Amino acid sequence: MTQLALKAQELADRLGGTLRHCPPDRLLTTVDPLHEATEASVSFFTNSKYRDQALHTRAGLVLVGTREDLGEVPQLAVANAYFAFAQATGWLRPEPEPEFSDGPVHPAAVLGAGCRLGWGATVGARSVIGARTILHPGVHIAEDCVVGEDCEFYPGVALYRRSVVGARVRLHANTVVGSDGFGYATVDGIQMKVPQAGWVDIEDDVEIGSNTSIDRGALGPTRIRRGAKLDNQCQIAHNVQVGEHCLIAAQAGISGSTILGDHVTFGGKVGTAGHLHLGRGSVCAGNAMVAKDLPEGSFVSGYLARPHREWLASQAALNRLPAILKELRRKSEEQA
Amino acid sequence: MTQLALKAQELADRLGGTLRHCPPDRLLTTVDPLHEATEASVSFFTNSKYRDQALHTRAGLVLVGTREDLGEVPQLAVANAYFAFAQATGWLRPEPEPEFSDGPVHPAAVLGAGCRLGWGATVGARSVIGARTILHPGVHIAEDCVVGEDCEFYPGVALYRRSVVGARVRLHANTVVGSDGFGYATVDGIQMKVPQAGWVDIEDDVEIGSNTSIDRGALGPTRIRRGAKLDNQCQIAHNVQVGEHCLIAAQAGISGSTILGDHVTFGGKVGTAGHLHLGRGSVCAGNAMVAKDLPEGSFVSGYLARPHREWLASQAALNRLPAILKELRRKSEEQA
Amino acid sequence: MTQLALKAQELADRLGGTLRHCPPDRLLTTVDPLHEATEASVSFFTNSKYRDQALHTRAGLVLVGTREDLGEVPQLAVANAYFAFAQATGWLRPEPEPEFSDGPVHPAAVLGAGCRLGWGATVGARSVIGARTILHPGVHIAEDCVVGEDCEFYPGVALYRRSVVGARVRLHANTVVGSDGFGYATVDGIQMKVPQAGWVDIEDDVEIGSNTSIDRGALGPTRIRRGAKLDNQCQIAHNVQVGEHCLIAAQAGISGSTILGDHVTFGGKVGTAGHLHLGRGSVCAGNAMVAKDLPEGSFVSGYLARPHREWLASQAALNRLPAILKELRRKSEEQA
């Protein structure tokens, strides 16, 4: 891959935008989130939740809407900052073509000692599989993955390129790691794809059930931290972080960039909005739909999720409501 | 496949029914939905929502319940019209046996120029794969499929026979296209399978996440129109139509025959009933459960889904309800 | 596999517990649920719902918490009975290593007459596939499975070891049978895996949609009984029983050990708590969240699920609530 780079002015020209507080010949070579950016990074700011990060970023250039003003931060003001970012990502971080091989294991793959592959398991170029790891038939590992020791992946598990998996991780059948996050910039009602340039990082001692989907980050990683346990059919969106020793029951759906502290527990079918922070040790009862940040040690339920006691009270009231309304009508008629 | 055909009277005899307004020697060679039927078609009418279609159908024979009367329409009145239709479908549109080959690519498959297959990807008889399309390891394309140019299918994607996919379509790992719709006619408490004789038609520029299921039509197609984007773990039932440039977040479930207009947006975990029409540009908030048709440009939420403002108001009222009931009780005691 | 056995006193020593009413040299060779245990079985009691089973078990030794007392039943009292059980299971029922072969079909597999395999379908050691059964490309059957006659499994279906499937069963693409149940004993905030020593038993004439997950039992089977039909993306937890001719629509989630009587019907996205009994012929409307046992012939809806009429009444009342509260406020101000 040749080194890709664009000067700030070139970017401004291509994107039809205006540079502010940025030398036109600044060389930009990559895209990064605001809090991890360096002077060579293009970043973007479209969600006011991250204003603080934007004001303190080290990014060489931040894409913003034309009405936005980040003060002294080097900015490129454009009509649609998110779409501009999608384009910049395509230029600076283009998705490489897949590299297929003639047999199931690419000659440039590295299999550790005692590693066992079922018939038809495939391992891509430059992927490294740790000692004693077991890949059942029909497991597919793409290019540039790193898988630790003593893992076991069941049939149909798919790792997209650049996935990182720790030691002693068990992935059950047909679980997908690293699929594209659901990111589109809408331009005149048409969804333009935002290239998903990040990866998935699954730490040691994680177990994940069958038919679960873990999307890779748009930038940077989606993380499943040490010892977390996820059940079947969970949906983990891009840039989610699941904390250490979380326990996530089946059919959970965690929206993009939401962060679960350590030891968070979900009952079945829990859903969350995106960009939330769920405090350490929070418990979300089955089917809870979490739309707000949760303080440490919360216990919530319901749709929308609220403290469990409050939810119980409102449900009890709701159940009594038809009778109460009838009674009110009777009284009101008596008084009339 | 030999030409299959039954005379109307033969059908009546086999199904134990009575012909009305239909010449007994009319030759019936296929099954079709009411609005697409021709004189050679058997169709059926069991859902009053489609009465208008039934009264104006061109079908050669419509299966109806014995208490039903469609006037001059050629009818076959039977005890269980849906089960009769299942049987007729089995006779006139029998599922062919799968045709396996000795290698991953059937000799009668056609691969376009620059098409690339990962190790172990399989392509069935008479399937045509467009130029430059990439099939990752473990992709399985059955017989008689048509896939356009510049597509990319990730590991474990499965296309059932007769699936049609346009150009530049991306299907993520372990997504299934064309599985049997969930159709059973219940006879004495036993579910009798209704053969699913349709197919799936995915148009150009569609992207679909991982572990999603798109069932084929019972008759005719399930359609995902141009430019639509579906996230992971969506469930698209038989004969659904997803409009152009719809944006459907993860874990949505769209029930049979529901039609989404263009530019419809779903948050995560949205569910819909079957046979609905969701107007162009409708927005369904996360977890909404849609049980009614939606006019163009609707914005709904809740369970059951209603206009978002109404839902917000009812939620606010519900949250205050326990306190209000307490207050009412206090007043009522004061008055007593 | 050498015969594994531990004396009661050895178990007590390893687990740091106290024997009660149990001869220290009793030989224990297996683990079993309370109601199926014999004198050679270790069992456990942690859920008061099963007290009656515990008091009448024939188990040679029951693991209980130190504060628990089961009278004359042979007990081993330990600090964490569930974790102790996990350890005992690991000692007495260790998971065997997978046995891979050089080709897709293990030499010790048995394929019935007329059985057809797509390219790349794999069958493990000692698995027996019935006559005329069709395994599409990419189906993976592990060791020691039994599959009946005239089945059809679509691409990507995975059977874990010891799965049992009857005749005429259709499993759609990427459905998983026998993945590990979600069982962990929490010790100081860390989830310790409870080995899942059971299996899945799918009876005759069952059809299961695509991307569905059926976990194997923790002990004993998870059962899908004769003629049941499950749609796409259903999640069936360990030790669930789905009754004969049940009809389960897409995206259902049934929690561990819940039992569905025969002819139960679920709309889409239904969820249930664990350890419930849903009576024969019950109907759960779409999106219902069932948290209690249901008597025979129930019809429930809502979150939490209650009788459908009650739920309709509470929804109607809820919709009117904002207007009613306004009216109450007005009256209250008039009186003031």
C-alpha cells in the first residue's frame, strides 16, 4: 500500500469547503476520532455531545458544518461534515481488496503450535492463530487477524480482516466479528456509505453465543473487554465498548458508541440508544429499552427504561387505570 | 421439468370442493397472487383486506371458503381455502430437488469476468455471477440465481435458488437470502406447510448487515428496492417490500406482505404486523411496534406505535400516574 | 474415555463442603437434574421453585448452599452450590476434544442410503445421517449426532455434538443446534462457566427458520417436539421444551427451562422469562413479554404480558390519560 496523504487545501478543494485556522499545506495521512487524533489526522464533529472533545482535540483538521465554530481548532467547514468525513475516509483509508488463496490456509498465515483446524476452515493472509486454538469446520478468518491461544471457534464463525481476539475466547457457531458498522451519510435522501475503518478487539476469556454480530468500529475499535459473556443473537454496533465481566443475555442490541462499564448485566432483548454510558454494575431487566446514561449500580426496567421501582409503580397504576377511570366517571356523573 | 397442469374439475375432485362460474375443463398450470394471476393461474382469497383484488382478479380459479362468495369470479369453494392452496401449490409448483456438483462451482454456473471466489465458496447450477463480484470463503449460492456486477458477499452468506441480486450489492456474513417464508395452513391443530414458490429480488446498491434473514415470497418476490440499507439481524418475511433508500436499523422484524414506501427509516428493534403499508418517508423510532398503516411522512413510536408526540404525552402521564392516583385517593378520603 | 468417578468425601474435600446424610464412600459418576438423578448422580438445588423435586430426588448427592436444609436428602453443603455444581460437572462430564478428519466426512460417520451431501458439507465421527437426507453445501454436523430420514438442512446449519434430530426435519440456513447454554456461576463478580453437559433433541416433522439458535441443555435435553414450527432468528435457551405443533414466529426469545405445552402460538418478537410453564394452546401476541406461568388456552399480550382484554383496556386508558389529567387539573382549579 503506497502512503496516502492529502494537503489540507487539497481536501478543502475536493470537498468544496473553507479552511479555518489551518495551514493549507498541512499534510493529512489518516482519519481518527477526536480524542485519539494527532496532527496528521482528519477528524469530524457533528454530535454536540462531543463538543468538549472537539475543542481539545489534537487533530490536524476537523470537519465541521458551515454554521459550526470550534474557535482556534483547525477546521474545514463544509455543507455536510459527516459525508465529507466519509469521503476523506475513503481517500485516506481505502479498504484493501481481499486476498484469496488456492487452499483453505493462506501461505502467509501463521498457525501456532498445537493449533487444530477442522476440514474447510480458512485462514487469511498474515493472520496469526495462537497455540492450541481450535477452528471448527467452516470457520473463516480473513486477513491480518490476531487470535490468541486456547481459543475455540465453532462452525461458521467469521472474522473480518484486522480482528483482534485474546486468549481462551470461545465464539459460537455463525457469530460474526468485524462486519461493517451501519454508517451512512444522507445526501438528498440517498445514503452514502461511511467506510468503516476500525476493527474489533475482543479481550481474554470472553465467550460469545451463536449468531451474534459484532460490528467493527467506524474509527478505532469496538471492544469486548476481558471476561465479558454475551449470549446468542446479540447485536453490538460500531465502537461499542462492553466492559469487563459484563453479562449480556440473548437478543440484546447495543447501539453505536455506547459504553458499558464493568460488571453490567442485561436480561434478554435489552436495547440501548447510541452514545450512552452505562455505569459499572448497572442491571437492565429483560426487554428494557435504555435511552439515557445510567449511573453506577442502576437497576432499570421498562420501555423507556427507568428505575425498576418506578417502573413497577407505573405498571401497577396502569393496570388499575381502567377501573379508576370508570370510578371517576361515576363520581363525575353523581356530582352533575 | 415436465409441464404440470390440472383441469379445474380435477382440482375440485382432489380438494373436495365445488366449482362456481368456472368451466370444468379449464386448464390450470400455475399458482399466482390475485393481482398477478392470469387465466392459467390458481389463486386464493382468505384475507378480507384483499377482497377488492379478489373481485377484480384475472385468475382462472380462486380458492375460497365455502361461506365466501365472490360473485362472477371463477371460484372453487372448499372447507379450508388456505390449505387447499398449499396443496395446489405443491402439485403445480413442486420444489425441484437440489442439484449438487463434485466441486465448489457447478459446471453449469457462469462466472463473469474478474469475478473472484474465496476458497470453498460454492455456486450452483445455472447461476450467473456478474463481473468483478467477490464471493468470500464459505459463500453458498444455490441454483438459478442471478447476481449482478461488483457485488461483495462475505463468509457464510447463503442464497437459496432463484434469488436475484442487482449490482454493487454488499451482503454481510451469515446473511440468508431466500429461506422459506413462515407459511402453514392449520388443519385440526396441525400445521401443514404452504410451499413457498416465490423468490427474493434485491435491487442495485443495497447493503445488508450480518445474520439477517430475507425470506422468499410465498408467491412472487420479496423485494428490497434500490439503495435500501438494512442492518444486522433483521428479519424480512415473505412478500415484504422494502422501498428505495430505506434505512432499517438492527433487529427489525417486518411481517409478511408489509410494504415500506421509499425513504422509510426504522430505529433498532422495530416490529411491524403483516399486510401493512408504511407511507413514504415514515420514521419509526427504536422499538416501535407498528400495527396499523402509516400515512406518508409519519413519525411514530411506542408499543403499539402511535404518533410520536402522543406517545411522549402518554409516557409522561404514565410516569406521573402513581403520584396522581395517590393524590386522588387523598382527596376522595377528605370528601368522605 | 476412562470411567470417571469421585467418592462423596472426595467431592466434599475438593469443594470445601460438608456432607450430610451421605455415606462418605458413595461413588458418584455423573451429574443429573434433580428429577432424573440416580444414586450415582450429583445434582444441585439453588432455585426454590424446585424444592419439591429436591425433597423427592433419588440423587446420590445434592449440592446445596450452607443455609439450605433438605432434611434426609443426601447433601453436600457448600458456599456457592451453583459454582460447585459447575466444578463437579467439569470433573465428571468433561467436554471431549473435537475429532477432526482429513476430509469432509469422517471415516466413522454413517450415511444412509440415498443421503446427499453438497460440496463441503461435513459430518463428524460416529454421526449417523438417515436415508435420503440432504445436507446442502456448508452444513456442519459434529460428532455423535443422529439425524433421521428425509431431512433437509440448508447451507451453514451447524449441529454441535450429540444433537438428535428426527425424520423429515427442515433446518434453514445458518441455524445452530446445540450451542452452549448461557450458564455461569458468579464468584466475586467473575462469571465461571457452567459446563453444558446436555444435548438438543428435535423430533419428527419440525421445521426451523434461518439464523435460529437452539442451545443444548445444561443437563439433559433441550427439546423441540414433534411438528413444531419455528421461524427465523428465534433464540431457544438451554433446557427449554417447545411442545408439539407449536407455532413460534420470528425473533422469539425463550429463556432457560421454560416449557411450552402443545399447540402454543407466538407472534413475532415474543419473549419469556425462564422456568415458566405456558399451558397448552396458549397464544402470545406479537411482542408480548411473558413473565408468569400461563394457564391452558390463555391469550396474552403486552409488556408485561397479561390477558389480552385487560391489556387492550389499559392501552385505551393510557391513550386517554393525557386528556383526562388535563380535565382533572381544570376541575381541581375550579374547586380551588
